[in-house]
Amino acid sequence: MNLNKTNHDRRWISAKAKNMAIDIMFYTVLILVSLTCVLPFIHIFAKSVSNEAFVVANKIFLIPKGINFTAYKKIFQDMSIVRSLYVSIIVTLSFTVIGMVLTISSAYALTRKELKGRKVMSFLIMFTMYFTAGTIPDYLLMNDLKMLDTWWCMILPLSFSAYNFLIMKNNFQSSIPESLIESAVIDGAGHFKILTKIVIPLSKPIIATISLFYAVGRWNAYSDALFYIKQRVSLRPLQLKLYYLVVAATESFKAEGVAVTGQITNPEVLKASCIIFATLPIVCIYPFVQKYFVQGTMIGAVKG
Amino acid sequence: MKRSKTPAAAALYPQNKPHSIGWYLRRDWQLYVLMVLPMLFVLVFKFLPYTGLSIAFKDYKVAKGYAGSKWVGLDIFEKVFKKRDFGQAVYNTLLLNVLDLIFGFPMPIILALILNNIKSKYFKKITQTLLYLPHFLSWIIIGGIAYSMFSLSNGVVNALIQNMGHSPVPFLQANGWWLFSYVLIGVWQSMGWGTIIYLAAITGVNSELYEAARVDGAGRWKQCIHVTIPCIRSTIVTLLIMNMGKLMGGSFERVFALCNAKATQYTTTIPVLVYRWGIGDGKFSEATALGLFQSVIGLILVLAADRIAKKLGEDGLI
Amino acid sequence: MMRAMTCKRLAALGVAVIMAAGAVSGCEGKKEETATTAAGGGATIASTEAGGASADGSFTDYSAGFPENVTIKIPVYDRGFEGWDPVNNYYTKWIQKEFGEKYNVTLNYVAINRQNEVTDYMQMIAAGSAPDIIFHYDMPQAVIYNGEGAMQELNLDEIQYYAPTYYEKLGDTIKKYGQLDGKNTFFFAGRNAIYYNYVRLIRQDWLDQVGMEKPTTREELDAVMAAWKEAGLGTRGDYLINKSYTYEYPFIGPDPDENELALYLDLNVAPLTWQATKDYLVTMNKEFNEGLLDPEFYLNTDDAAWKADFVAGNVGTYDFFIAANTDVISSLKANDPGAEVSVMPPTVLAPADSHPYYYEYPPYGMVMGVNSIASDMQRAAIWMFLDWMIQPENLFYLQNGVEGVNYTLNEEGIAVPVPDFAGESKLSNNNNKDYWCLVAEVADYGDETRNFKANLKTLAPAGYEQLVQDAYAYDEEIKEYGIVSPVFTKSIEATNEYKADLTAMWQEFYVDMVTCRPEELEAKYDAYCKEYLDNGYQEILDEKQALIDAGDYIK
């Protein structure tokens, strides 16, 4: 009997040791990989507070040399930056809200097998993920709809993403039990009610995820605003404004035979600080979104 | 997801009885209302511009517009397929995307599973935030950093290697190594952001299932295999099918930022050609034709993958 | 069950295909409407309203103003200068007051994104909202715009009538260079070319360290590099050549054949098969293999990369367009306090037995065309606008601002800008260049000495005027060796067709040939030349030769 006990203890200890070894391995792997992910940002931050001369010579790696904050001062001194920040926030918020309304409605509706035309509509939406018309046709459409130089051209065209739709539809299909919805139907609930009272409360993780995808996608992109917002300079989103800031500093109009008057701009340092300035806000949002990734929302939802 | 066999379900899903469209509209009007706006968006913002795809069949002159340009049928396609770089581009595109699929697709899944096993909330939060940082860097920036790290004469990594007594490695300046670096950097850039979707799916897993598995004596590994993975299987399959359609596509910026004039074997891809002919040269007809070719192949692949998935019992994409 | 599902699937696919096809062809009707109204017919000039050339060739006089208000859209580059609205500022208002109100014209400035200008233009041309002047600095791109149907044919007599001063200055240039396929298509801004703003810096302190003189020929340059290599200093810097091909000029040889020059000199397509290129490649290959050339020169795809190497002390030479506010020298000194720079003569690129030929700028700056949908009155307004702008007092005002406020005139009559002026009449960060670039490339005081003195202020960093002086002196010495790129009066189809692909091939081929072992070069050159010719270059050469034989080019 004693032998059995020690054997059992041995197995238990070795199991515990194995668990700890695995834990250590996981932690190490994650730490190493996270380091590789954050080091480039540390490098960029170091560049943004260093002396331009060293940055130009590519001598800055992780430690800044000749620390100064002139680039950041330049960014904050520019009043139009605040305005473009405001534009970006409004655009991103509206874009995300509209996108989520469209995506949730269509994702739910197209999981209902009784819906006639369901396959066709799903196919049409998916089709748009692989076929694009090009910059000129898109521009012509914006022109015809008179949306150029307005808020709408940044908010509407891309707000319904086929990719996000498909992910959400799949998530609804796999994580919301059909029996739950059936019992609601039997109880006489209409689809609006089912969507708002059952599906949405149970789908917090995926809603948080897709909202994040929409918000980040809209925040980072500026190539549409680049061509759609021409005359109304005050309507430029932050990323576009920063793009211009860096471009203006590096522009080699010297080749055109006329030199630039005005103080020396610091293109390399400015570029780095613009990246930090534009990325920080959106990066900070994720920790707040994380709280929706809570397990166990399904306990007790389905009864007999 | 199997269709329920309860009598109520049978009443909900009548078998092949002919009904008028009005009957369906009346029964499911709420669902149709839900679909009105999304379909409107899709039709207006996506399908209306598709008339521009006609450029691929015309000798497009920008000032003449779609209608004013002469119809040439498949001439443009013929020209595109005969171009010197076309064959190489198709091969390279497939190669790069397949490699991405093999090495890049599983990484977020593995990371998500590892993260799921971490108990400390703070560690998890911090790590996740750090992991997805590369997603926010544009490829131009990444390219610049990659070259300052990996270049033969001035790169930091090669300086370290030389210090250790070995000869420098042409990470980006020899063809084979370039391929390796391209895939590695691509995986690095996207893996953190990719974990988000899997983590969202994992939190949807009923914790009672884990309890049951633990009671049955399953260790962490077995729990992972038998509980976690099956529950996120449909997410994995969905993303896999979607990525199938991107096999003929790919990112132009990624190749452009990492390419150089020395290691050129793998750097001509279809997006590169679309850029070179479209934006570089203003040959919109060729660029659109190539884009159409890409899209059609992508669609065929997606539909094929979808059908295979459905045959294997999965839900499929549409 | 299965059959039902497959049927549904097929039906869905069928519907989708039909819808897609419908979308493609059905909406054609709508697009046709838009297209015709937008394009207005590229070839046919807009309907003759009162004011076009009447049957007897006379023009309506608008010097008292247009009978009804005419709106013209003028393009202006948007370079993202902070605090500067390119379409609405002190100077656009001044222009509207001085010109617009006088002649009953409304000028609308249209911002063109400088970095992506071609896409910007193409989109606007497609939408019919492009400005009335279509411009570009490079002739090849202007030719492409014309090929897309964006420009209309010009009547030179009309230009002379409405813009006599402008025509006096630029008429010859327009007559000579503005014709394409037999039609007058382009008009230009004048250019009084300067070359001394492009300097070739060399590390003087490194020269002193190895005790050598500044090199003046390619052989001397290589000797200096060899000495630097011995001493463990840096190499010669260079960059990846992928456009504006003028690398072969120093290797042309002492007695170039006119036919060959016309055939091979081309800014668009590198003349890989020419002997000059082969000599260039042989020289570069030798420099690379002997360790004299920066081994990673091909990674320098933009100015910043080469600059970084120079500032860090990895390479000892750097070629660039100098400007007063450049930070190259100050950054260099910050990294290496003992560094000194001086300027090399342009002859240094050519072998001793060759002549230092260089690319001579054509006598025009901005290449412009009139939008194909511009009306007769709008066109007349454009000519009058150009004529107004080229009047010396107007041009000077635009270039310098208000006298006594923005600048003061020194004893030589050169405008000296008030430093850090921030008043209402502040010029744009590049001296309003984007407004007066329609008529001129640089400020012109009439004689070369004063021009040089004026330019010196904007080109030379404080304390380094000697660099620009030296560059000026060197350029004077080799003045006679400028070769103008041949201009063909018909567009060359083959070039438009193959340009982009040949550029990609050129980069791959020439980098491989420079970096390979010397004994491999000959074989590679033959193989690459064949591939180059087979994939479009032969067609280009044939088409060009036909034009040369027919005399369709300007010498």
C-alpha cells in the first residue's frame, strides 16, 4: 500500500513538474516573441527623440542619441493636427457603428436557413471580396454620387466588409445553438427580438473583435482620403495629415531648381514621431476591448 | 450544424412545397428588412463600379471613358498572358502565398492556444498587446527596418554573426534567403493580430466542456486537442477557405518594400505587375485584365474549397 | 435533398453570373451618358462658341474682358506645406484681383497631389473634372496624357494673338518641341537651365589623409578609391539607376555618330545594347570587384539611403541637388567632426580618353496641354492668363512678394528675402514656384551673373558658398559637351508598350552584371542583350530608326 501511495505521489509530482515545465516553455516563447514585436517600436521611438544627424546616418538602434523633442513639438504646434485627430475619431466611430449595424444584421439574417435567396445574397457579398474594380471606377462612383470632399466618402464605401461579415456569420452559426433560436421562435419571438435579445448578448467576443477590426482598419487607412479629399484641407484624417507632413519634409523639389525657404525640417525624425503619434491611440484601445473576451457566457443558456 | 429534427423545426422548414415570393416575404419580412441596407451597400459601392471591369476588354483611353473606348475582346488578355514576366509572376505568386499558408496560417492558432493556457491575466494582456504591434507598421517602415537589420554590410544581425566568427548571411540579397526572410517577416507581422479572432472563438467555448474533460482525466494537451480545437474548428475552416481565394493575390507593398535589384527570382508577382502596368505606366486595360484574371482564379479556388469543406462535413462559407 | 441543394447552388451561381454580366454591360448605358458628357469627344474640339477662330482666321478681342464670366481651372501642386492652403491664399486672391477681375475671369485652383499626381490626373480626366491645363514636368508622361485623349490640338496663331509676350519668349520652343504626330499639342514654361545645383561631394579630409589630389577623370577617381581602400576608409557611393537614363553619357566616346545618338539616347529606356553602356558596365564591374564601389549601391533606391551612407562615413562621395537648407554637411560633421567636403568636377565620371558629355536640359520646364473639354473661351482665357503672368512685374511679384515687406532689393537689384518673414503675404515654402511654374522654371534677372548671385543664396548652405562656386566654374568648363536628348515628333508606340517591363529587366540585368565576377561579364552581357532585344527593345529601335530615316526628329 505504501508503494502505491509513493507511486501515485511520484506520478502526481512528475505531472506537476511537467506542467510547470510546459508553463515555463510557454512563458519563454511568449516573452521572446513579444520582444521581437515590440523592439521595432522601441527603435522607432528612439529615432523620434534623437538628433537628426544620427538618425540620418542610421546609427540609432534602441537607445536614442542627442535626445530632443523638436519633432513632437512640431506635431503638437500644428493646430491642424488637432483638427485632423478630431476628423479621424468622428470618421472611425461612425464607420465602426455603421459597419457593425450592417454586419450584425446581415450575418444573423443569412444564418437563417429558411430565408429564400440566402445563398445568392451570401454569394454576392463574398464575391465582392475577390473582385475589385480599380481606383478609377471607384473615383468615378464617388464623383457621380457627389461624395468627394465630404465626410461620407470616408465613411460609407468601405463600411460593409465582406471579410468581417463572413467571420461573424460563421461565428453565429457555430456558437449559437440552433435549439435556442428555435425555442424562441416557438415562443413567438420575431427575428428582430431574437437578434437583439438573444444573439447579440451571447456574441460579445465576436462583436468586440469585429468592431476592433473595423476601427483599426479605418484608422490606419488613408489611401482613399488621399484621392477623395482634395479641396477641403480641414477634412483630412490624421494618417493623411501625417503622410503630408512627412512628404513635405522629404520632398526633393531641389530637383526642380528652386530651393525651399523656411527652417530646416527633420524628415527622418519627423517620420518616426509621426508613426508613434498615429499608432499610440489605436493601440491603447485593445486592452479596453479585451474585457469582452470573457469565458463562460454560455453557462446555463441552454436548458433541456 | 445539424438541422434540428424536432416537430417545431419541421414546421419551420417545410420540405419543397411551392410557395409564392409573397408568402416568403410575408413570413420572413423581418429578415428581409435586415438585409435591405447591407445589400444596398454592396450593390451601390461594390457592384456599380464593376462596370469599370469592362476596361479589360477595351482599348481604354481615359478621356474617352468606358463607352467611348474601342472594344477589343480578349486581345488584352492575350497580350498579358504573352508578356515575358507573366508566367514567372503566376508561379511566384502561388509560391509565396502557399508558403504563407503553410507557415503563416498555423502561427496565430498556435499562439492563441498558448495564450489560452496562460493563467496570469496581466501577462496575457501585456503580451497580446505587444504581439499585435507589428500589424500597425506599414510595409515601407518594416522594409526599412528589415534592411537596416539584415543587410550584408551594415546589418546588425550580420554584424553579430560576423562577431561570432561566421561569414555574413545574405538574408535579403540572395534568392533562397530572400524567400525565407520574406515568409518569416510576413509571419511575424501578422501572427499577433491573427490571434485575436481565434481568442474570440476560444472564449465562446463552453467551460463546462473543459470541466467534463478534466473530470475524465484529460491533461492540458488532451483538453486542447479534444475541447479547444474542435470548438474553433469552424473558424479555422472559414479563414482557410477565405485564404484559398487569396492564393492568386497578395500584398504589393510587402513585396515592394522587401525587394531589391539583386534577389529578383521571386520578387515579380501578380500584384507587382498590376502596379507596374497600372500605376507605373498608366496601362489600365492590362492592369484591370490581370486583376480580373486574379479574381476569377480566386473565386474558383474559394468555391472549390467551400465545396470540399462541405463534403467533409463543415459548414462552408456560403 | 442533395439535388435540391445542388440546384440551389447552381441557381445562385447562375443568378450571380447574370447579375455580374448585367452589371458590366447593362449599366453601360448610364456610363455612356456620363462618358459622352464628360469627354465631350476627345478628338472633336468643343463647339465653336463666339470667340473661336472664325472662318477668316481672326480672333475675338477680349482685352476689355469677356462678355460673360469665364471660369478656368488651374492646377497647382499640393505639397502638404503646413499652414498653407494651395487653392486659397494671399496669392490666389491677388491673382484673382489683378487678372480675374480685370478680364471677367474666375480662376479656380485645383490641388494636385504632388506624390501621386498621375493617378490624381487620370481620375479627374476620367470624371471630366480635370483642370483646364494638364501638365507634367516630364515629356514622356505628357505624351501619355495626350495618348489617353486628354488634350486638344492647339492653334499657334491663337496663342500669338492672345499671349504676345508669352509667345515672343516661348514661341520658338513651342513650335520646335510642342508638335506630336503632326499636331501642335504642347506648350511650355521657359527654362533657363542651371547645372551647378547638382554637385558631387567628396570627402576632402579623406583625400588629405591619403595625400591625393581631387580626381578629374574616372581613372583618377578609381586610384583615389584604391588608396581609400588601403587606408580602410569608405568606398565610392552610387545609387540604383531605374529612370531618367543618363548614366551612359560620360562613356559615349570621343566622336559620337549622330545616328547612334538619336537612336540610343533615351530617358525612358536604358540603351543596354549600346557600346557606351557596355563600357559603363565594364568600369562598374571592375570597381565593384576591386572593392572600390559601395557593395550595396543597388539598395540605394532613394536619396535618403545614399545620404545615410555618406553621413555615416561608409562612402566618401555623394551626388545630389544642393540647397541652402540641406542638412547633409551639418549631419556629416555631427557624426564625424573632422569631416570636410569639396566638389568634384563632372569630368570625374568619364574616362580620360572620352569627353565629359552630359545631359543638356531642353529649353522648357513644365510641359502643358489644354484639356480636351475646355471651350474656346476658356482656352483664350488661359492664353491671356499666361501672358499676364509672364509680364515681368507680375512674375517678380509672385516670385518674391511685396517689396519692402517680403524682401528688399540690394544694390544689384536682386531681391533679398527678409529672414523668417511670417506676415500675410508670406510666400509658399518653395517660393510660390507652383504658381509661376506655368511660365518659368527659375527666377530670371536677365543676365547670367545676377542669376548666379541670386541662386547662390538659395543653393549654398551658409559658409559653403565655395561649393556652388566650384560647381559653377566646373560646369562652365564643360559647357560645350552638353547633348540634348533627341525629340521625336511622333510618339513611339513601342516605348509606351514596353517601357515598364524593360525598366524592370534593366535593373535586374545591370545589377547582376556589375556584381558578377569579371570573367562572367562578357557572356552575361551577350545573353542579357539578346533577352532585352527580344522583349521589346528591338521593336523600339526599329521604330526609332524608321523615324530617323524619315527625318521625324529634332536634332
